[in-house]
Amino acid sequence: GVWYGVTSMALCGGTIPALALWARGILKGTLRRKVTDVIYLTTLWGSIGVLVHYFYGLQEEVFGSGTDFLTIVQKVIVDQFILNPFIAQPYFFCWLRFRDVNYDWAALCETLRHPMNCAIVIAAQLVAVWCTWIPGTTLIYLMPTELQIVLLNILSVFFSILLSMLSANSNGGAEGVEAEGEQEDLETKKPGTA
């Protein structure tokens, strides 16, 4: 049910990758900040578990559970070219940007006041999404319904690490996730300023 999706996505998309980022030295700052980041990413991916549970259920209602060519193509198109660019990536962008600006609501709002800059970052992230998830969702939708979340979780471990690194890099490098000191937010910098 939905709780399996939430728990497994929280663990595989959030906790395990966050601990891997911590172990590789990508999560910066104090111990408190690192623990906050792990909890935050676990919560983010748990919320994605809810979305995935209901979205996969909707896909099965609309297109069926078949693994024929047409069914898989329809599911991948809806997943990758409707859900991802219009719902999932903006959602991830806001969550990860909030982390990258040190959980500062004012800084997040300032970032969001520049929709073209946000769109550029989201578009760059979509390239990584499509390179990972077009083949990934094709494999997922080839599986019986009961195994789809299992494969999704395996792919999510690696994708979560990639997305966190891309988000941090779009904010001036891996230092963008550092909790100490002021970080210049490249997305909100006005053209022509130093």
C-alpha cells in the first residue's frame, strides 16, 4: 500500500543516498546540519513515495497493467513528459533549493522571483532525469505491478545522489549545501552585477 511506497522511497531515495553524500563529504557543515539534511531528504523522498504510489495506480487504471509495447510507451510518455517537467521537477527544485539556501524561506522566495533562472536549472535537471528515467521507467513498466516499486527504489538510490549533486552544483558547487557562512545564490544574481 501507500505506506510501503512512503517507507521504501524515504529509505532508498532519502536516507541511504543522504548518508552516502555525507560519507563522501558532499554534505557540509556541522553535525546538526548533516543530520538535518538526512532527515530533510528522507522526508522529501517519503513524500515522493506518496506521489509515486498514486501515480502508478492512476497509470494502471488508465493504461492497464500490460507490458505490451503500446502500454509501456504511453506510460513512459505520461511519466516523463507530463509528470516530470510539470510536477516532479518543480517540486524537487523547490525542496532542494530550500536545502541549498540553508532552509531560509526568504532566500527560497527570492530564488522563485526569477522564474527564468529556475526554468534553466529545472531544464538542466530534466536532462539528467530523462537520461536516467526514460530507460528506467521503461524497465519499471516492463515489470509486474508488484515489482515496479522495488526497481524504482533501486534506481532512486543512485538518482537521488545525482539530483542532490546537480542541485548543489547549480548553487555554486558542492559548497552550496554548506551551512556555515553566506553563500552566493547564482540563480538570484542579477545580470551585470559582480
